[in-house]
Amino acid sequence: MIIDNKETNKILSDFYNTLNLNIKNIILLVLSYLYCTGYLVQAATLRNFGIYRLETLKFHYIEVGFTFSVLIALVTIIPVGCYLAHFRIRRKSNLPHFKIGAITYLINTYNLFLIITFFSIFITMKEWTYVLFQFDSNTLQIRLNHVMLLYLSISLIVLILFPLLERFVRKNLKSYKLIYNYIIEPFRIATVLVAITFDVVLLISFPWIGSLLLKGLTFIATSIMIITVIYVIGFYMNKLGDKRSFHVLACVGSVGVIVLLFICLNAYVYSVVRYIPMNRGGKLPITRSYLITTNKVFDTIPINKTITTENTKIGPVYIIEETQDYLYIAKECENEWFDDWASTFAIKKDVIQYIKNERITMGGPR
């Protein structure tokens, strides 16, 4: 049955009081969620590499879970939030060109969030210093970081100063419609074209981005489904007046969300996690390593090595995982990293004299 808002609010209030959601509990709940999702992502990733020994206590899982959650928010919560914010604010401000203004600001705002988040998670120094345009003289080069700074400057001007300018023109100038038609709107649409152009330049310059987007479609779709199911559950919970029906819907909906989250997590492992650098919660190698050992048993290991009378130098290799007793390594590979799971080798740490690590500066598997 349908009841009024007072009864519904009372049921919701009782439900929240049962959960006892104060600040401390919310922080613990968020950290627990990040840790559990990070553990599951790491476990699924490593087992695809043939690694089954996984340490239970590791703060690195929070970083992995945070990256996973940020990317879910990027394709679900952030665009919805941008949409609601711009349309509601613009409707209250009584500015002309309501729909065009709201849509252009929505595109610019979301694209800015998208670019900043994408750069912070995926882009390495190789891409950051990549030469996009080079003129006849080698001294004049336009790199990605130059274009990025220009794009950020234009976007911030449009999103911060332009709304102030619009309100000033609307309030103080009688010919505001003329200014809107021939100055403000053309400039605003031009900024949308600049944002789209910047996205296209990224796709053309770095082919791995297109591959990432195609492989990540399942992850994006399941992320959208999770948020949609949560919204639908919340909508119907707000309509139910029977406590029993309320709790049944909450339980059934929670199971559905957990199943979708598990599917989303596996899609993330298979399609996204190997594109994210290891220092940001992913499995893209950022260093190559050389292992120095005196144990002659490793002379037959099918990895590049240099054998001398004193020791054996194994490498270059990628260190995939480290536990208390073992190092799990994979051969350095350039082309197969994103298409298949690399073969790994387990080496006991006590037979290794030392490890030499080199930062990958030329892109690695990309």
C-alpha cells in the first residue's frame, strides 16, 4: 500500500537508527568496502596470473578498491550529479537559452572530470611528455602536458568566470539577448568543440585508449546497472509503508547489487586493471627488474639471463607480486600484456642476493 511521506520517513529513520550510521561508523564502513573490493580485485587478478597465495592483511587493497570505486563513480555518479546540478541551478537562475546552456555546461563539466580522473589513474610520464606536434625546428615541440594545461585553463574559465559573466549581463545590460546570441553562446559551443577535439587527439595519439574503451564496455554497462538498481530500490522503498515489505525489498535488492558488483568486478579485472599502473592500484608494470642469484637451479629458467662463474642475472622481468617468502615474476613482454595473461614464475626470496629495479620510461607494455 502507498502511505504518506511522514510514515515513510519514520520507517527510513528507524532503519538508519538500526544501522547506527554516525561519522565513525561511516568511515569504518567505507574503509571496509574499499578493503574488501580491493582484496577481491587483487585476488581475481593474481589468480589469472596463476598466483594463489595471497596475503590477507595488506593496506594496498584499500588503494586497489579506491581506484575501482573511483572509476565506477566516473561512469555513473559523476555524470548524473553534473546533470542535476547544472539543470537545477540554471532553471533557478532564469537565464536565457536554458537547455543549450545547461547541456554545454554539462558536457564541459563532465569532460573535465573525465580527463582529470583519467590522467590521474592511467597516464604515465611516457604519455605526459609525448610530443603531439613537432614543427620544422626540433626546438619547437607541443607536448601533451602543454595541451593539457591549455585545456584546463579554458575549461576553468568557462566553468567559473562564464556563469558570473552571464548573470552580470542578464542583470545589468538591456541588450543581453544580443550578447547571448553573438558572444556568449558561440564561445560556449566553441569550448565544447575544444573538449571534443582534445578527446579525439588523445584517442588518435594513444591507440591503447581505444582498446581500453572497447574492452571496458562490460565494466561500464554493469556499473550503470548497479547505480540504476540502487536508485530503483530507493525509489520503491520510499513508497512502501509496510515494514516487512520494506525489509524484504532491502534484502532482495542488496543481493542483486552484490551480484552485479561481482560481475562488474570481474569485468574490471579482465578489461581494465592491466591498463592501470601498479603504483595506482593496477597491474601495469612501471619498473623492470634484474634478479641476482648464486643458485644454479635457475640457469634453466626460460627467461633472459646472464650466467657467470659467480652468479646468475635473471631479467629483465616484471615483479607481479611479492609475498613473505616468494617473488612472482613474468617475462618482459611488449605486445601480449593486454591480450593474454603472462606466464609467471615463483622464486624463493632467500636465494636472491639482490634485485636491481629500473624505471620504465618508454611506455612498457603500451
